[in-house]
Amino acid sequence: MTPTRLRECLSAFQWTQRGLARALRRDEATVRQWTKGTVRIPDDIAQWLESLMTTPPPTKP
């Protein structure tokens, strides 16, 4: 996953970098480094985010 794709995912989910860090129990600085491209996004995190992007939202009753 590229930093650009990570930012697209955050935007699509309306998540902040801080919110993602909390959800993943990671340091916020680490998530910032991912979005800047200074640290590689772990494959398991990338796969999880991509799976969320392809899951359709629930329908309302």
C-alpha cells in the first residue's frame, strides 16, 4: 500500500491519523510516518484496510 492509498482509505472512512493509531493501538507518529512514506506500511495493516475498502457498507432496514 502506498502512502497515497492509505490517505485515500482514511478519507473514505472519515478517519483521522489519530483515530487509526488508536484503533490499531499504534503510536500516532508511526501512522504519520506511514502517510508520509518514511516508514513502510505493514502488509497486515494494508490488507486489512483494503478489505474494508472492498466491503460494501451495511444497508439500513
